Amino acid sequence: MNIKKQIRQHADVIPNDLNKRSKQEWIESAVVLKRERFEIAGALFDCADDALLSQQEVIQKVDAYLGLTTKEETVNVDTTE
């Protein structure tokens, strides 16, 4: 394999790992996400302590935990029950 290709492949891996943090680091930096620490802790309760999570993953988990994601529900408003 050519050295330039190896460097390029290695460079692609580094930024992704640098943007990831552990569960505890996300809890401690809750202000970055404009959330409270307990909200982050609750959203990440099922994650391993040593798992590395990206900001987008954490935001998705927090939104789901707080019920901020909308779910389509079928509601029949004509029901007289």
C-alpha cells in the first residue's frame, strides 16, 4: 500500500475519534448541549461507561429521552367514547 493512502486512511479515523467523548465527559459538559447534567445522565443510562459517543449520538439520545422527537400517532378525534 502506498504511504499517501495510509496517511489518508489514518487521517480519516482521527477526527471521528477526537469528536467522541465518554459518558462521564458528556455528563460533565452538559452545558455544551444546553442541557442539565441529570438530563444527559438519564439519556445515557444504558450506555457503557467507557463507550465513546459523538455529539450527534448524544443529542439524539437526549431528545428521545426527553420526548422531544415527534412520533406520528393516529388519533381519532371523532370518537365519542
